[in-house]
Amino acid sequence: MSRVTMIANAVNCRFPTQLMMNEWIGINGTFSQIIRWKRKPVWLPQAKSKLFKVPPRLHIPKEESVEILRLYNHYRTYRKSIREYLVQLVKASQVQFDEASVRKAEEEDYARCCIINEEWNKEVSKTRDIRLAKEKEARKEHTLQMISMKKEKQRLMMEKIEEKVKKAKLEAVTFITPDNIDRAIEEALANVVDYNAAIDKNGNYYGKNVTNEQQASV
């Protein structure tokens, strides 16, 4: 921003804050110059020294006045031409209001909208049918997969149950029943088990219920 431009902006401003802003933008504060007013504030009255002063009438050369008048006439002619042109455009764009024609245009527009809406509904219906068919097939596959998984799970469960039943049948021979309870009691009394017995590295048993014969046999 040049010095002349800043001074011109400051002069054209109407408020001191704008003058300060325009003066201080982009220049060094050392070379700044504050311009307070372009002219006297509008709310102050006329100075007494200029109260009865008649300003001199501006003298314009004849050639310049003729040129100014010519330019003004051209400006006024162009302005009238543009105005008339705009008026003609507005008149041409205006449509006379006819109730019958307006109603007919509304009915035609409604019919055209109905046709477009029906076509759109048909397209949407086709798309929906395709989507529903795909979703139905996907649900069917998912259901079949779940049924297959459930059958496999039941099969594995039945195999585990059969294994447990077979094991229980094999162990049922050793179960104590009312028929063999007397024999089981006699065997338990005859063969006392000492869970506190021990054995050394030579194979000798040491326990409260271990006899010398049993120890020797080992």
C-alpha cells in the first residue's frame, strides 16, 4: 500500500478509528502521520468568519461544458433505452391469467406426474422383488445350516451318552448289589487297605497292616 493511497483512504473515511486504521496498516510507526478529519464534523455550526462569505462561482470553459453536456445526454439516452428494454422484457414474460388454461395445465401436470410415479413404482417393485427373493434364499440357507449344525451337535451328544452308557455297563459288574453285599463285606474285612503304607527302593513295604509274609513276598 502506497503512501498516497493510505492518505486518500484516510481522507475519505468519516470516523477517527478508520483514519487510525488506514494510516497504520502496512507502514512503519516511525513514519506514521495521523489525519484527524477530512473536514469539520457535520454536527458543528458554520464558522463565524464564513457566515456571510459568498463562495466564487465555478467557471468552466465552454469546450468542457459542451463535452460534459454531450456525455450527460448520452448517459440519459442509454439509461432510458435500458429502462425501456427492461420494461419490454417484463411485459413479454407476463402471462395473462386464464382459469381454464391454468386448470388444464394443472391437470396435464398431474397426469404426467402420475405416469412418472407409476413407472417409478414399477421399478421399485422389481427391485424389491429381487431383494426379497435374495433375502428369502439367504434365510433358507441359514436355516438349513442351523439345522445341520443342530443335528451334528445332537449326534455328538448321543455318541458321548453311548460311551458313558457302555462304560457304566462295564463298571456295573463291580457294583455292590443286595445279592453280593455279604461277599463284598467279607472281602473288605479280609483285605484291609492301609493308605499310609510306604515302599522303599528295595521294594519293602512298611505299614501298620503289612505282615512279614507280605513283605517277604514283595
